[in-house]
Amino acid sequence: MEVEPAQTTLRDIQLCELDILCRFSDVCEAHGLTYYMVGGTLLGAARTQGFIPWDDDIDVAMPRDDYERLASLYRENNGLLGEQFFYQDHTTEPHYYLPYAKIRKRASYACEPEFAKARYTEQGVFIDIFPLDPCPPKSASLRFCYKLLAVIHSRTRVLSGCKKPQGKRLIWHIAYLVTCLIPAKWLLRIRDRILAHLRKKSNGEWFASFSGSYGYPLEIFDAKIYGNGVKLEFERRYFNAPTDYVRQLRQIYGNSYMDLPEQKQRKLHIDVENSYTEVNR
């Protein structure tokens, strides 16, 4: 008699993501690549040494050179992560144009309501990998570039299957409509040229997470915050975190970062009931 698979739970999703994180961390260690836990993952490590109870994703960041090196290693050897895992960016997956990469676990499925129109093939449970780009100090010019990249990224999100663009102001919508006239490949080239310009102007003392969720200036960081990194416990294992992770968390979440947010502020990314892992399939 065949046994019906158990209903997928949030904990099933979390453990699947943890498995991906472990594999990712092992590959980075083996190849000398730098990464850091960020976002809610870092917040969970600081608060409870594990997942925030309601969190349904894992976020890590890598300096741009290490980020590109990981992508290159995967393209050279798609068995780098093992057969269970898939490195997803615009070079490995048609119709995926997001400005950050994912590592997905095959034989699983993550239902993302925000990307209900996604057409890319691999849609397994994932972790997000955000690039950290060198940039000049905060200025009006950097702010303009950040806003311009935000418009481009919003367009690439829609091209990747997001239901609607971000942004509320009229000038933003006008700029977004202009990007709709530009082919996706050209948008990626424009983005890369803006990043190259900012990298050229950088003195090595600042990083920007241009694909982060919190906007300018919260996503502009003193490079010393990240440094060589420190190990923090997360779900009974140790992973890399920014050297001054307290300062990083305060910059993003404020001085009360250890306090639990109100229910309405707890953002979810995955529809757990309509997702599955290998144990629930």
C-alpha cells in the first residue's frame, strides 16, 4: 500500500534551504570564496542561532569578484554543487533576469506567489545569493545610479515573472516605461556598465547591495563592516557573517533589531502549502 506524502511544513522548507546553504558553504570553503549571511538569515543567527520562526528563505551575499568566480566555476563544471543542486542566473536559465543568483534544490518546488508568471524551468527550493559591489562614498551621483539600477532591476523582475513592477512615484513609472522599450539583453549590458563605472570610482572603502530590498542609503556599507568575516552559529552549524555584524544589522533594522516585529511586518516569500521538498513530494 502506497503511503501518501506528508503535508509540507515551513520546517521542511527551512531544512531543505539549510541543506543548500551547507553545500554552498562547503564549495566556498573548498575554493577560497568569501560569503556572508545577511538579511533575515543573519538576524536569525544573532537572535536565536537559527531560523527566525516564520522565515522561509535564506540570504547570503558575496563580494562581486567572488560572486562572479562562483558563477564561472559552475559554468565550467555544472557538477560543482552536486547533481541535487542547480546554480541559477541569467547565463544558466532562460527567462531568469534577476540581478542576483539562486541555488535551487532539484526534486523540490517553491511556490512563489510574487513570481506567479515565471517561465524558467528550475523552480526548486532555493537560497538567494546577492552580489556586493564596490562603489564610491555616498553622494548625489551614487544615489542617482542606485535609483537607475532600481528601475532596471524592477523591469528585470517583471521579465522574470513578477506580477507587477515596484515603485510609486510618477517619475519612477515614466523611467520604468522607458525600460520596457529596451530588450532584456541590453538592460543587462546597461546595468553592467553602470556597475563598472561605479567600480572605477570606488576607493575600496564602500560596498553596495544594489539588488537588496532596503534601498538607498541603507544598502550602502562601509567595507569594514564585512571584512574577513566571523563564524556565527546557525542551526547547529557555523557559517560566515560580516565581521561587524551588529553594525550591519543596526544599519538595516535599527537599534531594536533584536526585538520581534509586528505580525504585519513579517514578510513571506513562499506559499508553503503549495510547495514541496523531496520528503513531501
